[in-house]
Amino acid sequence: MENRLMIYNTLTRKKELFEPLHAPNVGLYVCGPTVYGDAHLGHARPAITFDVLFRYLTNIGYKVRYVRNITDVGHLEHDADEGEDKIAKKARLEQLEPMEVVQHYTLRYHKAMEALNVLPPSIEPHASGHIIEQIELVKEILDNGYAYESEGSVYFDVAKYDKDHKYGVLSGRNLDDVLNTTRELDGQNEKRNPADFALWKCAQPQHIMRWPSPWSDGFPGWHCECTAMGRKYLGAEFDIHGGGMDLIFPHHECEIAQGVAAMGHSVVKYWMHNNMITINGQKMGKSYNNFINLAEFFTGSHPLLQQAYSPMTIRFFILQAHYRSTVDFGNEALQAAEKGLQRLMDAWSTLGTIVPANDTTVDVSSLRAKCYDAMNDDLNTAQVISHLFDASRAINQLADKKATISATDLDELKEVFSMFTFDILGLKEERGSGSAREEAFGKVVDMLLEQRQAAKAAKDWATSDKIRNELQALGFEIKDGKEGATWKLNK
């Protein structure tokens, strides 16, 4: 199939035909979590968005190296250059080693991603495992004259860089705007300019996480890790860098500046960003008392939730909106998504019961092209789902004998429906939990025994014996007592 994938490039602010640098190979880098707390919706949306991109690129024939990092050092509070490391702070509060915090929340993040059916990346590097590469990056930027040392720390010289290149190409900000909106923070007297950002920070005596460097015992600035690890695993130039829209400035802007300052050229060809999520129309945040992590969605344990929502309901809900549009999580919308997902799963189940006929009276031939056209239009998963709902209506018509389909067209419908629902959108059928199945199972047996008791009361011994004998044949042991019959399963 000829590639017609168009993706919106944040750098150029327009949709562009995707043309990889080294086809059929594609390099994809996505900013992963800072692992100091449980995964939440802000983690789920980029993970699902770029999981679909990963799946789709693979589907249309590319060999994708997907790198998603784990930030476990250097990310200071408020995304600033001063303050406490987020992981070190968590470790101090919980009286743990920082790497205990990292390990605990990384495992929980992986568990949440697995529940959401997010495929693991090709490589998942940790920032703390690439300190050497980050030190080398800082040396290059210093050697090229775009950084300076100050009291054991190293800062990027934004004004110098802006003269030779252009700072703000991704976010659209100019340096004056940055200067006017940069807050004065404690410790910024080390900087020549408040807009300058840390490449290496000298660790204060109380700072737990530190490494030796030519400048001081310290740690890398937050922005360094992605530039260093992207280059290590994807090369000096690669195809796509993704993340949430909140990372455009300062994180990704700083990444661009670092790459150009170190290597003299732009590193990333396409920048992709998913939009933000809100809860009942309000930004999610602990200060708003609406901060809901994924585990709370899955169990329904947060007071704002009317019920539990399964991982596939969350995934389906996110995919019902285009990745560049905002998504508002509310109970009514999630309940509607739950019903919509069930419609698709029911249609897939029904499709397996359809008996082919000699001719076809439903539109099947265009489904494949429509779904590919939607995906090629900047991953329009919402449109794909709309087409799958149209196919679901056709499937119900076939099941009700109001339409017919040939064997060839039935095979095509099954293949396309399965490919886009499961392989590309990454949805999957969810069964009830083991305990839920056990409860329902027990209720059915109890109902049969009640019917048997009623038959005995009516002296309908034939029906009573039939129920008992058939249950015994299935492996149930039935005991009659003064309080009625009891049962257990001997299998």
C-alpha cells in the first residue's frame, strides 16, 4: 500500500506527508513518566496516542524503533531549575532510597499500561542509566559556546543561542516573551539570564542523587536526558518525537535548542503532541480535589466516580476523540463510552455467527479504504470508530436476516473489523473478573436448585431427579438437608 499518512507537525503547524528519513525504518521517541507517583490520565493519553501510532506505522509496513524514557532523576519541582528533585522528595517523605521509589512506581506504571493494552516500547531507557551520555552532551554545548559554568552548575545561554539560531521555534515564543514570563526563583542569580536553563546542577549537601562530573558532584538538568538518549538509540537525526502538549514549552523547546547547540542541526523531523485532559470541565490537579489515578478509575474508588471503569473503557473513550482535541472525563461520558465499546464487542461476537449467502446486500468493500483514509488523516481514530459503528449496524442487519453477505465479503469484513478494532486501535475483549464469574455461576446453580425444590414440593419427581442428575453429570455434588439442598463443585 502506498503511504499516504499525513501527520500534524507542531514545528511547522501544519499537516505533512510522513516521509521517514531512512525508510522502511522509523525512529520514534516519546517522553515517558517521571516515576514518583501512580500513573494517571495525563500518562494514559500520550501512552495510548503513541501506542496507536506505533501500531499503525507497523501495520503499514514500517520497522519502528520506539523509545519511551523513564525519568528517574533531574526533574525538579514545578519543572524548574531550583527546588527538590521530585523522586528524592518522595523518597525523603517515605523514608526510602530514591531507587526504591523509582522501582515501585515504574512497576505500577507498567501494570497500568498493560491493563490499557499499551504495547511496551522497543527500548525504555532510564535517565539515571545515561549520566555519561548527558555529561558528554553538556561538554559539546560548552565547547560550542552555548553554555557557561556558574558555581559548579552549567547553564544553557539562551540569548547567545537566539542570536545564532532561533529560540522558540516550536512554541512560537520569542525571547522577549520568555524573559517577561520567566519567574524569578531562588538561586537564579547563578544565571546570566533568567530564561537560561540548567544543563547540569551542582548538588546541595542534602541532595541524595548525585554523580561526579567535570564541574561538580551533581545531576543533569531535566531537559538533557531526552536529547542524549534520543541520539544514543535513534541517531543524530530521527523521525518523530512525541509527548503531551504541556511539554512543548519549556521541555521540548529546550531539547531543540540543546540538539542544535551540540550538533549544529535540527534533530527531529516531526514533532507530535496530544492535547490535554480535564475532569468535569476542570483541569486535573491535586489542589482541585479531582486528581484521579488509573487504579482509582479501574476500581471506582474515587469519590468523583459513580462506578468503576474498565481499562478498555478508558482506552476507547480516549480514542473517541482526536488526539489533538481536548478530552473531558465525566461519568456520563464514560458511561456512554462503556456502552459504545460494548456495541463494538457485541458486533464482533455476532460476526462469528453470520452464515454467508450467495450475494452481498450490505456495503463491505469500502470499509477498509475508509478506515485507512481516517488513519492517514493524522490518526483520526474517532472517524475510524464511526466507520466501525457503521459496520456494526450492517452486522446486526445480517444477524436479523435483513441483509445478506457472500463468503468472500464476510471474510473481508471479519479481517478489516478485527484489524482496526484490535490490532490498530488496540482494543480487546474484556471478560468479567474471576470473582464476578464465580458469583454469577453460583447464582445460576442456586436458581436451578430452587427450581428442583419447587418440583419436589409439587411431587414432580421426574423434573427434580433430572436437575439433580444433570448437575451431578457436570461435576456438582448435591446434598439434600432439612434447610434445603447444598452444592459443591468437585472438578
